[in-house]
Amino acid sequence: MPSKLVSAESFPPGEYLRDELSERGWTISEFAEIIGQPSQVVSEMLEARVKVTPDLAQRLSAALGTSAQVWLNLEEAYRLHTRTHGT
């Protein structure tokens, strides 16, 4: 009998960002200055209240040494998961 497929849980990009900030020892204010955004934008991203836009993805990638696509993919996967699973 085939097993039921269960989709993987998806996390908001802010959870990944929180880990990165912690690993690097950066505060929200420091990171906001690095990416040229207000601290409120970073705080709202950490709380999944602001979406990762292409501009924000480019800023994140430049600061963290990732690709912008990584952040856009995380955002899209999270939004799709929340629409599908109502979380």
C-alpha cells in the first residue's frame, strides 16, 4: 500500500536570516545598516511580516554571500506553503 505523501515544512526566510545574524554575531541594527535598510524592515522580515522582494534579496545576498535567488526561493516556498496549509 502506497504511503501518504506529506509535504515538507517550509520556514519563513526570516528564520534563516535569524540564524545567519546569530552565527555572525550581528545585531538587527548592524545588519540593517549593512544592507541600507531601516531596522524595522529587518525586524519585520524576522517576524515574517515583510516579503522578500527582488531588491531586498539582492541586498541580503550581497551582505551574506549568497545568491538573491536563494532568498526569493525561500520566500516563494514559504508563501506557497502557507497558502496550501493555511498556516
